Amino acid sequence: MRRAILLVLAALTLSLATIPAAQAEEANLPPVPKICKIETTICIDTTFLALRYVKNGKVERTMDIRIGALKYPTDVGMFRVYRKARHHRSTDYDTPMPYSLFYNGAESIHYSYYFHRDGYNGASHGCVNLRDFKGAGWLFRHSPIGTRVYVY
């Protein structure tokens, strides 16, 4: 009996391990707000947990995101990237923040190893976390200082 239970648990664990992580897909998202189509904009939807890079009125890239915890909410509004740091490390939390695009004080869009590892079991301290390292690099390269960031 004990062996049967262990076999069932092992099979269940293997089946759960094959379920892909949730990812933002453009087809499953509401249309981007018109304000995102005026100029190149990093459009961040905090309800559907999606970041969309919009250029010339068209979505060029969609990525899943993680945002701030209730205690450390991600601010909403219109901002601009004012600083970029390829290899930034948080001095407050002693954690790496590669491909950081700072747009609102200490808040930035950046790759998060913890989001990649833990998924939505956690939250940021206000930043917008990306789980896709290559996607974070792409966004960093395509977003010069001055790029609009709309968080809603």
C-alpha cells in the first residue's frame, strides 16, 4: 500500500512538472490602450500581468510579468525610462537586477531570477519583474532612455 501511494505521488509530481508556466499571450489579452499607440511605449498591464512593447501602433513583443506585493505596490501612471543599468544590483535588497530600465525612482523593469525560478509564488518590492532573460535583454536593447512606460 505504501509503495502504491509513493508511485501515485511520483506520477503526479512528474505530470505537474510537464505543465508549462503561464505566459502572457497576445491573443488572450485585451487590446492595448490607445495611449500606448501614440509613440513607442512599454505598456504594462497590472491586471493581466503582461508587458507589451508597442512601436508604430503595433505590439512587437509580449512578456509575462510579476509586480509589487500589496505591501510594496507598483505605481501606476505614465513615466519615461530615465536610467539603464545592464548589471544593476539592489543595494536595499542585495539582489541582482539585470537589464534594469528605471522609470520611477527606484522602480524598474528588470529580469528576475526569482520570478524565473518561483513563478508567481512571490512578488517584487515595486519593480516590474520579467522571467525571460533573453526577452529582458531584447527589451533593454530596444528601449533607449526617454522611452515611455505606461503602467495601468
